[in-house]
Amino acid sequence: MTAYWLAQGVGVVAFLIGITTFFNRDERRFRLQLALYSAIIGAHFFLMGAWPAGMSAGLNSVRTLISMRTRRLWVMALFLLLTLVLGLAKLQHAMELLPIIGTLASTWALFRCRGLTVRCVMWCATACWVCHNFWLGSIGGTLIEGSFLVINGLNIIRFWRMKRRGIDPFRIEKRVQQETPSAR
């Protein structure tokens, strides 16, 4: 098996893990699954030789886990700075800016937003990753991010419609937040 196909296989594993991430209405499970997916897709990008994307995905994984414990601005700023420094350090092509931009947007969303707003910002960040992954030739990465784009988009519409009917689609999320002390 060549290194290329090993890398593509890791990407497909990430695809299988990540495919149901955006169905979660429970914020904790959503973030845990997103962190696992990010770690595996990060390994895929490193194996593909896409260092800025690998670093962004690796930071995504750690950042997602930490955002479950705190939403402090200095922690968010640290992850924004790390994304810029580590991502730009190995930049070789303008298309490699897309995962950095996507990571910056999703970092902001995970630290500053809740519910439907998180998913809307994540949808925009996902669009950046889809374009990058297609350009890179990442089969698993393009499949998963393309799937995220469709699934998250459909869930955004579904959740928005629920809110219009007076139903809070993130009721579970609010109960968990009330049980956890504020980290601000």
C-alpha cells in the first residue's frame, strides 16, 4: 500500500466518523464528535503533505475540546494566534489559506456563539475546507466536508423552521449550560 492510499484511507475513516456530527443537537456530543473527526482528518492532511491544513485540523481538535470547558476570550485569542502562526509558517500556495480562514471562523463560533449561530458560522468555515480539499485532491476530506456542507445546511434550515414554529431545537443544550458554571 502506498503512502498516498494510506492517507486516503485515513481520510475515509474520518469521513465515516464525521458524517453524523451535525445531527447532534446536544452541544457536548456535537463538540466531542467534532474533536475526534478533526484529529483524524488532521492526520490525513499530514499524511497528504498538507501541513497548514493538518495543523489547522489538529488545532481544531484541541480547541473544540477546550471550548467545552471555557469560553474565555484570552483562550480564544490564543487559538486564533496559534492558527495564524502555525498555519502561515508552512504556507506554500494561496489555496492553503482557506483552512486557516475556516479554522479562524470556527474558533470564533465555538467560543462566542451558541446553537444555530454556531452551525451557520461552521457552515461558512466548511465551505472554505471543501474548496481546499477539492484543490488538494483529498477524496475523504472532500467527501466529508461536502457532506458537512449539505447535512449542516439542511439542519440549519430544519432548526430555523423549528424556531419559527416556537420550538427551541437546542433545549437540551440550554439545560446542560445551566448545570455548568459560567466560564466567562
